[in-house]
Amino acid sequence: MAIPVVDPKRYNEQLAAKRDALLALFSPFSPPPLEVFTSPPSHYRQRCEFRIWHEGEDLFYAMFEVDPTNPKNKQIVRLDRYPVASDTINALMPQLREAFLASQALRHRLFQVEFLTTLSGEALVTLIYHRPLDDAWESEARALERELGIMIIGRSRKERRVLTRDYVWEKLHVDGHAFHYQQVENSFTQPNAVVCQKMLSWARDVTAGSQARDLVELYCGNGNFTVALAANFRRVLATEISRTSVASAKVNFDANGVGNAQVARMSAEEFSQALNGEKGGRRVAEMALDTFDFSTVLVDPPRAGLDEASCRQISRFDRIVYISCNPKTLAENLTILSQTHRVERFALFDQFPFTDHCECGVLLQRR
């Protein structure tokens, strides 16, 4: 993995390269003009993790630069600041390092530090150790919480100490609405909150006018899209396999007054079987699938994309909103989906500036 080199003066140049690559990759599908949504050129990631490297009495944040010709060859890179990370993370990095250097209880066998922050400056810091945690550690960590105005979690093998709470509250502003999200430590959340707001706005726009029918969402996570899109539909049924994310999605529905959405804990494959009548049981019965009238499916799958069976499954819906963190697997899936659907909207969301990674979205309408 290459550590991004942030150069705000080159932001438009790197964005143009991504745009050109997307246009070339998707040209076989004759998409409409590409909608491009920009990121702040620096300090755009709300969550980051760093190794802690010990050298004698010193320690510092580190990442590893991997030799592309020999992945086993990794170079340690010291990071006293990280322009990719949020302003809150950059402010905390030196303060925490000084605290570690000053406290044997905090520094001893400290292995990794993980940050989860919000646009409003809330911060949850997870300290990971190669040793059991004791009362001396907890006392020092609680004092550090108070001093820096943060929340701390301590982790070691088979141990997790949550000193205040294990989540932050993010507030995203979308189309004049403020949406509140519980974001739990060690669970997936969109790392670039500014671009996430733009993604949600785009998704709301492409699904407008759907109030008479229903949405099914696969891979819903903590309800990031569900909360923002619920008002566009009569009802929403969301599915997610992670127990933690399902619990968080329910909290987020309540926090935002979303009364027309429900979340079921099952994989996309299990849900497909349920739709086909191939899977029963209590969980399927509770969904009451026969009471829904689905017009739209939203998928935001992992980097591997969808398998062929899942593509065939979502092809049954009139409209498909596909959010992808890997354009190559999206293009592969479109070779199947374009047999029944055409690309109506096409968007680039620059979630990860100065990297090769690219987030995009397509709206597909049945031919």
C-alpha cells in the first residue's frame, strides 16, 4: 500500500485522471455525462489507524510503504502529522504521543492507535496493546480522557475496556436536513464525511418521486443510506450481516425519527433466497415480504462486487442504485446488469484523494 502524498495544488489534476479512467472503463455501457463530486483536498478522513513504533525511549506513529515489486519488503514511515486525516486527528496526534512518552502505564507495549472522529470534533481513540491492561493503565487513560476531551477504549488480547462509550455521534447535513448517526468503534463507516454528504444527496435525487412504492437495501451497514432515503419511499427494508451494524442501524432509525424502515440481519444471499421462497424461518416471517411493493434496490457491496447470482437477483427490480468502491468490479457486474437495465445516472465521488481508489455510483433503469 502506498501512503498518499497530499498536494492540494495537484487536487484537480488527480481528480481529472480518475474521471478519465472512469470514462474509459465505462464507455462500453454508453453512460450519460459523468457527475463529479469533489473532496476537500486535505484533512478529509474522519478515521485512521497507525502502528506505534518503539525505538529505545522514543516512539512514534508509523505506516508501512510496501514495495510493489516485492510485497514482503515494507519500509517504515514515521508520521508526526498526516494530511489525509481530519484536523481533529492531526491535533490529537502530538498530544497523545507526549502523553505516551510521559507515562509507562500508557506506553508499555502499545502496538496501535485508532482514531474515529466527526465533523464536529468528537473523538474516540482506541489504544491496542500486546499486554493485559491493569488498573494503573485505566487510571492514566481516564486522566488523559479528561485532559484532552476525548473518549478512550483499551484493547488487548481477549480484553476490551470502554472508559466512556464505544461510539461517536456524527451529524451529516444533506439537502437542508441534519441526519444523526451513531458510529461504533471497529465497525464500518464512510471515512470521508464531506463526500458522504454528497453521496447521500445524489442518492436522494436519483430516487426522488418513489413515495408510492418500497426500497430494499442490501449491505446497509449502520443505516447510512437508509436514514437519508427513507422519506423518498413508502417503506424500506434493509439487510446487513454484521450484528453490531444492525443494532446501530436501529439506533439511527430512532435518532432520526425514521418510522418506515426496518432492518433484518441476514446476508444478501440469504435475502435473495427468501425473496425466491427458498428460505423460511422466523426471521423471514418477521419481514413479511408479501406486504412490500419493491420498485428499487440499493446495493453498496464490498470491493469484490456482486457474484453472478446476486446480479441476476437484483435485475428483477425496476430500478437499481449501485454504489461501488471498486469501479472494476462494478464494470464487471454491469456486463450482466446492462442486459436488462440501462445506465441513467453516473457519478464519481472522490472519497479517497491522491490514491488509486475511486467511489462511484450508477442509477440503472429497466429497459
